[in-house]
Amino acid sequence: MSDGSSHTANLRERLTTGTEDKLGRALADLLENPLVTGTIGRAFDARERAAQAQELALSALNIPTAADIERLTRRLRSVSQRLEGIEDGVHRINRALTEGSVERRLAAMEEQLKALSGKLSATSRPAAKTTPARARRADPEAKTSTAKASATKAAAAKKAAPKRAVRAKKSA
């Protein structure tokens, strides 16, 4: 029996090896043949023309083609994704506006504002007791800063004066 099975395996190996080589050569010869390649090219062209004719016929009958259905499917997916985003946003807004949450947040903000205004009024009371004249006497740099400020205002007025004169001449 082993003789028979080895003989069969040998025969199968010789046939497959020789057949693969012969089949490969035959296909290469066919593809190199201009008649065969021309025929294959014409068959593909005919297939393309038939598909175009089919699309035209379907559109004339107002029946959607596979490409139309594919475009519609992509568009529907896009709209679906946008709608899911809108739904998520509505859910977030709904959670933020649940009953009482806005009132609680406003009450917390009012409390913080009261605390801040209390701190501001506490810090402004000691400063209100000293008058600006006393502050200037106490701080010699304050005198020079106010003098600088008035000099800056005077320089700005001098620069603006020619512009006013030009405007006045134009309006007259």
C-alpha cells in the first residue's frame, strides 16, 4: 500500500509541477497576444457603456441607481450623526437647567458678590479718612506725579489745538 500511495504522490507532484509551469506559460502567451488584449479591452469598454446606458435608462424612468442610493445612504449617516450631536447638546442643557439648579447657582453668585462688596467697602473706609491733600503732603512723589499728569494734559491740548483749527476752517 505504501508503494501505491507514494506512486500516487509522485504522479501528483509531477503533474502539478509541470501543469503549473505550462499553465503559466500559456497565460503569459495569451496576455502577450495583441488580439486577446484588444478583445479584453473592448469587453471592458462595452461593459462600461452598458453601465452608462443602464444609468441613463433608470434616470429616464426616475428610478434611483446604486450610486444614487449610496450617496443617499452617506448623506443620511451624516444627518444622523449631526442629530445625535444635537441630542447630546439638548441633554446637557436639560441637565444644567434642572429644576432649582439655576436658582441655586444664582444664589451662590449673589452670596459671593455680597462677600466681595463687603471686603471692598472694608478696604475703602480707611482710605476715605485721608484726604487727597494730606496724602500728597505725606507722599512727595504724589506731588510730582500730579504735576506730570497736568503737564501731559497740557501737551495733549497743544497737539489737539491745530487739529481743531483745521476742522474749523473746513467747516467754514
